[in-house]
Amino acid sequence: MSARRASRGRRRRRWPLLGAAAAGAGLVFGILVATGTFDHAIRELTLPLRHEDVIRQQSRDKGVDAALIAAVIYSESKFVDQTSKAGARGLMQITPEAADFIEKRSGGTTFELADLADPELNIRYGTFLLAELLDRYDGDVAAALAAYNAGPGNADAWGGADLTLADIEFPETRAYVEEVLEKRAEYRRKYARELGYQRR
């Protein structure tokens, strides 16, 4: 048998194997789509959600929209524990100064800075701060978010409870508020069950 004919025979034998592999991959993909696993995996990559039990609890305890909490965590840390250059820590990026304020306001006495790495405590403190800001600005979410990002002094200067997105002078803060509002709608839509909007 010539080398050319042998090579042709090997190629012919390879095609059925490739076809079987492609069919198998198609079957697996079909199962993933049919069971919702593929959608869940994509959703987790593009819009992650962790600690939903803590988010639901804090939402109930402090009267803050669960999707808003999730959206703030997404914008602050993408649900990854980290410390910023400014010293803000954890999932909701709480600064040491904010942590001291929250500790005093909430009646705590045992707080240590390292505790901000704990997801449960960080979400509790971040939600407490959101609740305080929402109360300060009569429930205006944009104003509360502007204050969460740039401080109440700046939010007050931009109009407080009456501010609009156009009033926010810092481009970074304006983009932050826009992103959180957009992600809040996505979290409410895509994670309705996990965040307690629908019965499980």
C-alpha cells in the first residue's frame, strides 16, 4: 500500500470519530440548555450572586431592597473580598471610618477592622449604611447611592434628595449610580427567587 493511500485511510477513519465527538458535545450542550444549567453558568459569570441568604435577611431586617444590596456589592467588589487603595474593605467596601460610625450607631462594642473581611458582617454594615442614607434622603435611591460612593457632603451639595443624575459632578460617581441602578433591575429580574421576590 502506498503512503498516500494509507494516509487517506487514516483520514477516513478519523472523520467518524470527529463526527461522534461533535454529536456528543451537541448532546451535552442540549442537556445543559434544557435543564437551565447553561443559563445559570452564564448568569453566574456575567452577574454573580453570593451570600443571598445574608442579603435576604439584611433586606428584611433593615428594609432595604435585596436587589439594591446585591447591585451595590456587584459594583463595589463583584462579590470578591478585597481592600481598596483608600482602605475600604470587603464585599461592600466599607471604610474604617464608616465602620466606626456604623459600630457606634448600631450599638456594637466588639468590632475589629479585620472583621470587615467577614461577608456576613460586611453585608450587615453595608446594608445598615444604605438604610441610613435612604432615610437621610427620603428614600431617594440615586441620592443615597451618590452619598455611598462620594460621601453625604457631596450628595448634599448636588441637591440631596432632589438631585438628578445630571447634578452629580463627579463622572465616576455618576457612572457608579447608573451602574447600580441598572444592575438592581437585572438582579431583580434574573435572581427573583434567590433574592426572595418569589417563593422558593
